[in-house]
Amino acid sequence: MALVHKLLNGAYSLRKCPKLSVASYPLWGSRFADYCSSSLQKPVAVSGKASSQRKTEGDLQGHHHRDVALDITSPEEKPEVSFDKAIKDEIKDHFSRLKDDIVNHWIGPEGRPLHEVLLEQAKVVWKFRGKEDLDKWIVTSDKTIGGRSEVFLKMGKNNQSALLYGTLSSEAPQDGESGRSGYCAMISRIPRGPFERKRSYDWSQFNTLYLRVRGDGRPWMVNIREDTDIIQRKNQMYSYFMFTRGGPYWQEVKIPFSKFFFSNQGRIRDAQYQLLLDKISSIGFTLADKVDGPFFLEIDFIGVFTDPAHKEEFAYENSPELNPRLFK
């Protein structure tokens, strides 16, 4: 019994050892060392459960790693971004457009035979049938100088017109510089050719501007700009009034080009000049009637035509005192 008691006490003390080996305890043998070493570990059932949990977690982690590996794009699948290729494609596109312009020039104006252009009595310049037609226009308001007016442009019902709408506010900005405010405008973009060369419209064979619009009764200003590279003339334009009737019905507006008066920086000049119809760069519509509140203007198309009944060349008088250059 004493020997058994000593052996049990020795086994208990060996359980506190980190690891047992046969070399450390040669008298007890390898079986006793293996037994003591196994007694330091958890029970077999618990270790089996832990190993199954580790196996399950390992499977989940492996599955997660496989999913991540599927989401990661391999270096071979990365899109190639080449700055040189983009420049070459852009130059190629411009040269292709230049070639089309040269071919169209030999055929006739705008790529049409000359006799068709000379016999043309009416022409639609802008129409609104899709988003690409809206991209040819820009909208602006007095927000650029700190005002509170808002203006928006979108397609109308059934994509058959353009709807210009917003809110006009004549409250001056509190910047200590601007004393007046309250305008909204819609302006056509200047047409561009190959290599971003500016183009112009030639309306010299027409004498009347033709619009089909529907408004809310507000008066609008129709502005036409000439194609010029002179910095001093960038704020010069030719303007005339367009009065909308309001209501649900469309109205056809016809404004002779001879009625447009010359203005500079929004002020009508005493010396008037005739509009050069072969160098038209853009057209615009401005609302500035000092009536705060919502507004809208719906436009079907904008065109030009020849009115045989209109014989007037210029509606405004000039004198040597007002415009001496015309009388030299």
C-alpha cells in the first residue's frame, strides 16, 4: 500500500510538469511517460469536439478565402489604360471629322447640293426630341453672382419638347457690390468642328426667326450673338422681345431679323448696327421681368424661314451724330 501511495503521489506531481520524456525518467518506462503526458491534455471527448470546431472554422475560413479569391481580379484581367492610345484615338477622330468636312465642302454647304440650299425657304435649326438635343444648350441664372434665382432644363411630355422652368428672385446678393439681380437664361452652345474650331450659322438667305413655344404669359428676351474673336465684343448681342400668351395652347412666334436691336452689356446702344446673318454663333432666351415667382417656357423647335411679305431691311434709324461710321 505504501508503494502504491508513493506511485500515485509521483503521478500527481508529474502532471504539473510541462512535458515528459523517456530520457528524463528511464526507470518508469515509455508507457508511464506516455500516460502522464496524455493526462496533461484535455479529455478525449472534449478534444474531439474542439478539433471538430477547428475543422468547421477552418472549412469556413477556407470557403471565405475561396470567395475572396474569386472577387479579386487577376492582373491579367485589369483594364489597360493608355494615355498615348487615348491621344491617338482623339486625333484620329478629329482627322476623320476633318475629312468629312472637306468632302461636304466639295459637295456644297452643309454637305448638300448648292441648288437645294438656294431654294430652301425654311429650316429647323434646333429641335428637342432627346437628351442629345438638350446637351446643345446651357442654363444660367443670377446664382453666378450670388443671387437666388433657379433655372432647370428637361425634356417635356413624350420627349417632344424642351421645358425650361425655375424660380425668379430679384433679391440682390448681400455682397456689397451687386445692386440688382433677378435673371434666368438659356443659351445654345457654340458649334464646334474638328480640333475644336468654332463654327457659325449662315442665315443670310432667311429674314425671319420662327419659334413654336408655350409659356406662362411672361415676356422673354431673345438674344442672338455674332461669331467674333474680338474680346471687346464678347458682351455685344442683338435682342428682341417675345411675349408669351399663357394657357395650354402653342403659339408660333415670328420675329424678323431686321427688328433685332444692338445692345452691349445689357444696355441698348444709341448707335444701332444691322445683324450679320452669315456669322451667327448662338441664340438665347432671358427672363428678367422683375416678377418674383415660378416660371416656365416650353419650346418645340427653333428655326428660320423666308417671309416674302417682309421687305424691311433695318427697323432703326441712324444719323451722322449717332453712328458716324455709317456715313463716311
